[in-house]
Amino acid sequence: MANIFKFYNGKLEITALSNNDVSKESRESLNQFVDLFTTLFNSLDSSIGLDLFFKKNKSTLLAKKLNNLMSLWGSGNNKFQIAYGSLIMFADDLNIIKSSSPECFKKFKRELIKQRSSISWEGFRFEVRVYASFVKKNIQIKNQESPDFIICHNDQNTYVEATISRVDNQKNKSHLYKILSAINKKNKKVYSNANTALFVDASNILYHDSQVMKESGFEELINAIANDNSIRFGAVVLFCFLINEEKNRYESLYRRVILEDCSDNLKKLIDQEYPKGSDYRVEPEISMSC
């Protein structure tokens, strides 16, 4: 489909809609892509103004990710769904933040323009997701440097640090050790204490494990975190963003571990917003249908 789509100066051009050589199946597929992409385009454009990311900053990562959707479409796997779901969730989160905290939105927009690598993008996107999720729950949140967020709960401050765990190349073995590495790295920081929760986006790790492992060691990982007395954080919450193929939607799932020395107020916050249960699903759920 490389010759069917053209994205230039923030405008989507469909170069094959009037081409008689396009088959009926290709035309239907094209129309489906256009519907999905237009929804995403309009959502992003209304919040941040996409012209800025294509005219003045042609090398921005957001521009590259939008253009890359065209090559992922019709690839025969779920890479398009994952990429699209992540971006449409990101667009929704930006609109939530823009309407509730204009100053914070401006800061995130400045950071968005600076994004150049996939690693920094994933960390940035996760921070936006965490901030928007608390805003949507009407919980007072403020972003800062270290740790990332101050949460006002029951008129007391608790803290959240957000990080990601990933591998650059898939290996023919479990990658779960990288999650422990991410926790241990943050555990050395001065802000790792009983009143701070560590949020970890483990999507990349869990995706790679699902490709090479017949049986997951995830429950063993959860037990290892829960029984690790060296972890100074009050709680660790692991997140995974993935495609639910059965329900055709992009979802956010979580598992939480409350450590033994967790402060009372942080425990109440985690129990309230990330309750323990059999489903572990949190909003939003992004439909992949037109």
C-alpha cells in the first residue's frame, strides 16, 4: 500500500480511490484504513495541531509513527493494531489533559516535540497515560521530576514513579528478568520509599515472552517481587497494553503488588484505583472497529 497513501504537510491524501485497477477487496481495506486513520488524525490535530509536527519539525517521532501506520496496515499481523491502539489512546489522553490542566498539557506538548527515539517515546507515552488516568478518575495529580508524580489522596501526598521495561531484540528465552532489572534500577533512587509506588510498563517484555515461551513465568515474577524484602517502594504496579483479538480492542491490563512496609495512604490509593481481582483490567478500552 506504499503507493496508495500519501501524507504531506499534515494532510492525508488517498491516491488510489479513483484508480480502477484497485480491486474491490483492496478498496474496502483502503476505506477501513481511511476511517481509522481519520479518527486518529482528527483527535491528535484537535489537541496538539499536527501541522507543527510535519512542517516545522519534519523529523519528529510522532510524524514518523503516523506515516509508519500506512506500511503496517495489511502486514498480516497485529503490529498495526498495537501501533494504532497506542496512538489513539495517546490522543485521548492528551485531550483529557488539555481540558483539565492546560499548563501541564503545554509541558507535555513541548516534550512531545523533543521525542526522537523509540525508547524515550515509550517512557513519555507511559507518563502521559499515568497522568491522564488519574485525571480521569478525578484524583489530584501534579507532575514533577523525581519522582514523576505527586498524588493528593485523602488530603495527603503520595508519589508515583513511572518507568518502562523493554528489550531491543527478542531472545529465545524468557525476558522477564528485565522487569526485575527495571525495578532494581529505580530501587536505588532516593525517592524509593514506602509512600511511593513504582508503575512499570511491561508491554514490550510480555509481548516478546509470548512469542517464544509456551508457559509464562509471570506468576513466579509477581511472587518474587512480593517476597523481595530489598524493594523499598510501597507498591509496584505492572502494566501491559495489548490487543484483545477476541473482542477486537486495545486494552490496558495491570497487576499490583503491595509491599509489606507500604504506607497506609498509598495502600488505600492502590486498593481504590487498582483493586485486586480476577480480571485486572483498567480503562480505557479502545475499540479497533471503524
